[in-house]
Amino acid sequence: MSLVVHAGLVVAIALGVSWQRSTPVEFSAELWSALPEVAAPRTVAPEPAPPPPPQPAPAPAPPPPAPTRSAADIALERERAAQREQAEREAKLRREREAEAKRAKAAEEAALKRQRDLQKQREEELARKAEEERLEKQRLDNLKRLQAQAGGGSGGPSSTGTAARNAAPSQQYGGILREHVRSKLKFDTVGLPSTLETVVEIRATASGNVLSRRVVRRSGNDAWDNAVLRAIDAASPLPRDKDGTTPGSIEIVFRPVD
């Protein structure tokens, strides 16, 4: 048995030495001028990594523990709250009283203004009536005086004759008389309808002094009618006609806009 083992070892050693002494193999290579280019393989983008799972929200921090308050602090806080409420109630009540005072003052001033306006209106009405009465008295006095003069001088050289006084006025006299009276008219005609008509009969002496005036047809506006009568009184003596005298009686129409 030991012989066989030794023989194997000898053979193995011989083979190893023989392998190390083998003749080296020679290689040869040939160079080529160019080789075809081979396209590089397309780079494939890696798939994106899945997003990380959402992190749970952090739990809120627990509130700090309420500070402990003493009984004195609690009582002081309650007292201050009561004082604030009392101050708010007093401020609200003060604002309400001030607003009520303002309303009362405004109402009082409005009442005083109405009273002053009414008093002024009454005074103006009284003054207007007094002026009308004065003018009426003056007109009547003049009428009496003229009638007395006419009665005393009847048939004298100044007499113009009944036929001449009863003659119709000329066609132009109505316009002349209307313009003369309108120049004495003191009335604001703005806003009056143009359809207003006041027909007045005027009686006068030959010299133009107004003996009487009477509204034959009213316009429906008493203020306008009275203003026309006052203008006729102020227009005396009236203008004379072509014959040198004033017609004894004439009816004339007055409108706000002629």
C-alpha cells in the first residue's frame, strides 16, 4: 500500500515539473483600419422610487396647566368685571340721555321756527289788510271829493259834457291803460297759469282820477285779483284818451302774461 502512495506522489511531481517547462505559445494579431461603430444601448431611466408614506402629524402639545388662582384673585377679577359692566351701563345710559336731549332740542327749535313763521305770516297779513284798508279809505275819500267837485262844477266851463264822457274809448286806449296799470303791479307772476283772467270795471273822472273799480269776473286766484285792484288804485290818475279825457267807465281784462 505504501508503495502505491509513493508511486503516485512521484508521478504528480513529474507532471508538475513538465508543465512548468512547456514551450510558451506565441500569438499574432492583425490591425484593421476601421471597425463599424456600434450604437450604444439606450439608457433606460430607472423607475422613480415610490414616495415615502406620509408621516403622521405630531400630536399637539398638551396645554399648559392653568395657573392656580387664589380666592383673593378670583374675588378681585369678579369685582373688576362688575365695575366694567357698571361703566358700560352708565355710558349707554349717558348716550341715550344725550340723544334724547338732542331730539328734544331739535323739536323745540322746530316748534319755535313754526311759531315765528306763523307770527310773521300773521303780521304780514295784518299789514296787507291795513294797507288795503288805507288805500280803500283813500279811494273813498277821493271819490267823495271828486263827486263833490263834479256836483259843484256841473254846467261850468270845465264840464266836458255827458255825451263826450259816455263815448266809447279808442281801440288803442285799452292797451295803453293795461300797460299803465301793469307798471304799478307788485305781484310775482312766475308760475301762474297764462289762462288766468281778471275782468275789472273802472270808473274815473275826465281827468283820470279813479272813482271806483269792481271785479266783474274773477280769475279764481284771489291774490291775483286783489293785486290787480291795488295796481289800479296806485295807477290813479289814469292816462287820457286821444280826445284828452279819460273814459268815464271801461272794462279791461288783466292776465299774468299779456
